Amino acid sequence: MTADHPNTQGSQVRPGLQSRQRPEGLEWSEDLGTPPYPHPESPSFTAVSPYYDVLMRDVPYRGWVRYLHQLFEVRGAKPHRILDLACGTGTICEMLAKQGYDVVGVDLSEGMIAEARRKAEEQLFQLTYHVQDASCMEVPGPPFDLCVSLFDSLNYITVPAALQAAVHRTFDHLRPGGLFIFDVNSAFALENGFFDQENLKSDDRLRYVWRSEYDPPSRLCHVHMRFFLRSRDDVDEEFREVHIQFAYGETELNAMLAQAGFTDIQTYHAYTLSPVRPTSDRIFFIAAKP
Ligand SMILES: C[S@@+](CC[C@H](N)C(=O)[O-])C[C@H]1O[C@@H](n2cnc3c(N)ncnc32)[C@H](O)[C@@H]1O
């Protein structure tokens, strides 16, 4: 989630999140402090679910879908049935469904799936969503031509064995010749504080401060997220989440894919067809089921 907001050219933009300075005239009195913040441990994608789309309003999802099509072209792929793994509130599912694909979304978070279902119902989309954990998913129906997992969702699977299981489950859900496309935040991004973001614009109803801590021995990045939601009578209600991501290496992920049986594995500097660089903050993977 929002370790960056890449544009379609591959450069990184963080709309609305640029300022690290606390602007003049902020109304709430509590000092923002420095991490680690004292907080009750809260699972990720719970309290934030109803606000996820507001937070992601500047994310160039359309550009990402265009990039997916570029990758299909590179592989000569013409998928029809698509699994969006860790689909969140279903924005990518909706875009793909609008283009005529048959899409199924899976996500661990009940709150995110509730939002996805609410949006689909509102817009009369025929979309199927399941609350399931990627590492043991059992999605009903015929095998998929393609599985996508976007926006560093797989970094949230913080136990390598669980991610390996998720890669196996994905393999099992694809038809022979099917593709798996996903992106991750690189270790470079997590080590270099790409999650340190804030939006403290006083006219926004939802403001937030995120501070990350990367722990090299465990390779875990803890992101302490504080949100301030202004009510109609101008009172700020605060809620918090802690998001945890694991810094997977490119070689290690390639090995996990191969271990599950994937072949023709290719990696890219995100949103380009260029090779990964030492400073790539986001890496795309594409792999095929033989
Ligand atoms: C950053 S959000 C991305 C959501 C969506 N792909 C998007 O692009 O907006 C990461 C998502 O991964 C989901 N997730 C984390 N661990 C998961 C798991 N083990 N199985 C399925 N989904 C998971 C979270 O619930 C969350 O919705």
C-alpha cells in the first residue's frame, strides 16, 4: 500500500504526501512524535478499509492496467478469466471487468472485501469476491488464465513459508499456459523509508502520518499509521494501524516461483520493460505455468 504512487512512466510520485514538515497552523494538539509509537497492535486493512479508496485516490490504477496489457503483449497472452489476488477494495477488478474480462477477487481482509462488494453492487458489476488467505486459498470455478497481485500485496505475507504456499496455491489455480503477474516493494524501498508519508493538508477530512521502521535482521518493515478523521462537527477522531511488510529479494522470489513449478520468469523495473536496477523500489514479476 502506497509505498509509492508510481506513474505510468515508472518514475515515482507521491501525490499529496510530499511534506514531511508539520505545516503551520495545524489544529490538533497531540505531538506526532517519532516511532516507535505506542499503539495497540491492530491488524492491517481493518479500520482503514472504508477509507482505502480515498487514500488511493491519486493512485494511477488506469496506468497499471495499461501496463498489464503491455505485459500481455510481450507474452502474446490473451487472458479471459482473471484472479486478482489480494484485490483490496476491487478497483483493479472493476477496471478489468469493464474491459470484458471475467474477474474474481480474493483478499484476506473482510473489511476490504465488504467495500469491494458494496462498490460492485452500487455499479451493478457482476464480480465475485472471496475472503480467503492466499496461502491456503481454494477459489471455486474453472482454472484461471491469469493471476495478478498488485500494489505490493505479497510483501504483506511476512512469513516466507506462507508466501511460498501462496505461490503454490496460485500455480494450482492457473490453467497450463496461464500467467502470474505481481509486484513487490523491493528491499531498497523498505530500507529507505518509502513508506514515510503524510498528508496533513488541513482542508482534507482524512489526514495521516505514516512512519516506517526497517529491521535488517528480520527484514521486516513496520509502518506505524496514524489517521485523523474529521467529523462533521470538526472533531478529529484518531485511528491507527500497523502494517508489516517483508523485504523479499528478487532472487529469492524467482526461486519460490521456480519451486512452485513456474517457468519463463521475467522481472522488470516497475511500469517499464527495463531490467531491475539496484535502486528499483518496485519490481514486477511475470511467470508462466508450463
Ligand atoms: C496494499 S493493499 C492492495 C490492494 C489492491 N491490490 C490494490 O491494488 O489496491 C494489500 C492487500 O493485500 C491483502 N492481503 C494481505 N495479506 C493477504 C493474504 N495472506 N491473503 C490475501 N490477501 C492478503 C490485504 O488485505 C490488502 O487488501
